[in-house]
Amino acid sequence: MPEYTIVSFNIRGRCEAARMLLADQGLEWKDEFVTIDTWLQGDLKAKAVFGQLPVFKDGGLTLYQSNAILRHLARKHGLYGKDLNDQSCIDMMNDGVEDLRIKYLQLIYKNYEEGKDAYIKSLPAEFKYFENVLGQKKYGNGFLVGNKISFADYNLVDLLCNHLVLAPGCLAEFPLLSAYVKRISSRPRIQAFLSSDAHKNRPINGNGKQ
Ligand code: 0HH
């Protein structure tokens, strides 16, 4: 029986980075998808710590908040750097990913038709920060931090893959970031995950926009 359960809407949304992490680490999980009708009945929302999905189950632990889920898995499976300084840098990078994810989700759910062109124009200003980090030995080069993949890498690659759907040429001016996405996406288990029907058939977002 899989060790972990992810309860979410049937979208990639905020869970796909955790799924990518689990797949890459060779870990098994079970997806339980909640339909909008079930959600609107209200029982699950009432039980949720912050009234939202996803929820993650690891034995007796029930965890809400997608970034807390990533961190839990990272602590358990050695994806949180080699020491305290690495951990803090990984947190910093993940916070940067979260800032961009919030902007992306605001576009998708609140302002898609009117905001898409301006959002795409704003992307170089967002991506340059990550490009700079990849170019600095101070944090890392192959990965965001240090010499080993961390939960922030899965989170960033997932978000960049969504952006490549939104604007296929958006990484063209960023050689390090383009190579990074290709390198991580071609890790054998990630490649298998990304080409699985489960991933491909799962909508990116809940409103059909992408
Ligand atoms: N900070 C939280 C986290 O990182 C944010 C979670 C969140 O936004 O975990 N949850 C949303 C679901 S993602 C939620 O629970 C948005 C997609 C909504 C589309 C659903 C339709 C899917 C149909 C297949 N939203 C529900 C709510 O707030 O009541």
C-alpha cells in the first residue's frame, strides 16, 4: 500500500511538484480526487485547517498547505540541503517560487483574458532572478542550492513547465534556466512521470485556462 495519500481536485495545481518529487524519488502515493460537487457539500472544507485543499496524509499525520507538504517530504527524504545554511537558502528560493506562483494563479483565476499579454511581458523580469541564481556558485549551479536536488527545484520546474504552456518561448532568453528545466525534466523517473497519462490528462488549473 502506498505510504502517502494526496487529496486534491483533479488538477496539477499546487500538488504536481509534490507528485514530481515522489515520482523522482521512487516513492509511491495514492491520489484521491475530490469533485467540485463533493467539495461544495462543505464537509471537507469545514475539516480543512485553512478551508482548502490539498491535504496530504502520511500515516497518522494530516497536513495542509502545499509548501508544508513539500517541506515534510524534503525533510523525510533528504531533499533539504546538507546543512542549516543550505536549508535557509532552499527556503529563500522556494519563497521566490511561491511569489511567482501566486502571480501566475492570479492571472489564471482572476485576470486571464485581460492580463495575459502584460503578464507574459513581465516574465523576463521574474525569470532573471532565477537565471542569476543558477549562474552563481554561491547558491548552486546544477540545482538552485548546492549539489543536490531539493524540494524547491521540483517546485520551480513544475511552475516553469506551466509557464512553457502559457508562453512556449518564455525561456528562450534564459540559457541556464532552459538547460535546468531540460536537465531536471529528463531525469528518468521525472521523464516517465511527465509522459504518463495520469500527468498529461490532468488539467493544469481548475478553470480550464493554462
Ligand atoms: N496556500 C494553500 C496551499 O498552498 C492554497 C490552497 C488553495 O488555493 O495549499 N486551494 C484551492 C485549490 S487550488 C482550494 O482549495 C484552486 C483550484 C480551484 C479549482 C477547483 C475546481 C477543480 C475541478 C476539477 N479552493 C477551494 C476553496 O477555497 O474553497
